Amino acid sequence: MTDHTGSDQTPEPQSRLDPRRLRVRLRVRPRLDARGRPARVMPPAAKGPPRIAGSLLRLSIALALVYGTLGGGLLYWQVMQAHSLTADPANPIVLAAARDAPRGTIYASNGAVLADNAAGNQRQREYPYDVAAPVVGYNSLIFGTAGLEKTYDAQLTGLGSLNGPDDLLRKFQALAYNPSDVHT
């Protein structure tokens, strides 16, 4: 045989261990259990449509946990923290009541009116007895409140109640505040 250089070379004899011609016979031993007996082998599962029951179960559990967490948060903020949120001075309902809501009337022990809303302007208060001014106090958007006006502010604006269900249901009512009168 001649190669590309033009010289004659004899081919080398092929080795007996040529991987292309090598045939190996493997024998598979059966699996043994702990006692040395052949273990039972489960037949392979039949091919068919994929099973989605496990996926649906995991999805439904995840959704139940998410909705349960949301429900727990809603219960905590709307029921457990309702009173502290209602009494918070930065609450928009409290601010609106202080600014816009009519306030209740303050009566003396003999029935005389000590403080009332001005006729035609519910944001302005009338104090008929100047002598009672230090005790009755005042209610002003600029200066705040003082005296009985400050002490009974929650009742006069209608935001204070003695029972919890009223606080819970107040936010669902048409008027969030219902002013009440104070009798001293």
C-alpha cells in the first residue's frame, strides 16, 4: 500500500482487543433482600395520561393557606384592633368628625344649654353663658379643644361608645359618627 508520500508500508496487524470486535456477555444477578433471597421487583407502571390529582391537591392547599392568612389578617385588623384604630387621632374618620360633624349639646344639671352648634353653621359652637367658659371650654379647628369639650369629645362627635359591636359596625354605616348630648 502506498501513502501520500509514495512509499510502501505494510499495514499493522489488528489487535485482538479491538473494541469494535469485542463482545462481552454480561449476566445480571437478581437483587437480594436482607435474608439473601431474591427481592420482589415491581413491574413498571403502565404508560397513560399524566396524573394531576397530586398537583391539584398541592395547589388547593396553597390557596387555602393564602386565603386563611388573608382572613386571619382581616380578623386581626378589623376586630382585634378596631378600638385602637377608631380612637387613633390620625384616623380619617376622627379628623372628618372633628372638622365636619355636628357636635352634641352640653347641658347643665338644671337643663340649661351650656354649648350647642350655631344655627345654620354646624362647625361653629355657641356658648350662651360666658361665666361657664372655663369649665365648658372651647372647640376650635385652630386652637383644639379644652374643658368639657375635650373631656367628652368622643361622645360629642359620636365616635365614642361603650360597647365593641358599635365600633365594629360603625364603618359600615352611612354616617360614621352619631353625636350624642352630654348632661353634667
